[in-house]
Amino acid sequence: MISPRDAAKKNDELHAEQFAAAEKAIDRALSQDYSTGHSVTVCSSRIKVPYQLRSKLINRYRQAGWDVKHTLDQGDGDFYTFKA
């Protein structure tokens, strides 16, 4: 029987490559589009990370000093907003 902790670890391992690609896409967008006092919006389509790992991704950027908001919008599409 698998414990919740082991299940989460296996899920992380399974999606590690997607997670790394998502971080790379976010880092690229931030380094290209950020200027002091302004936010950067990144479409979820550029960040292909499973919903199970969204909170982990958001928390990593929050720990790095970003205020991150994930918005679900059926009309315009989902997006992340990053602000320092």
C-alpha cells in the first residue's frame, strides 16, 4: 500500500520534466517582460504543468519573492500573474 507522501513523491518524479520546462518558460517570460512595478502575465498554455503541481510551482516563485496569482478564465483562458 502506498502512503500519501510516497504517492506525492512518485507524482513529482513522474512530472519532473514538465515542471522543469514550466519553470524555464516562466523564467524566460519574467526576464523578458518584467520591469519594476509592473506585473507579468503568462498564459497557462505556455506552462504545461499538471494541476496537481500548480501549487508547488506557485509556492516556489512565492519563496523567490514573487506575488503569484493563478486565474481560471473560461473566456480568455487561464493565466498566471507575477508581480514583485
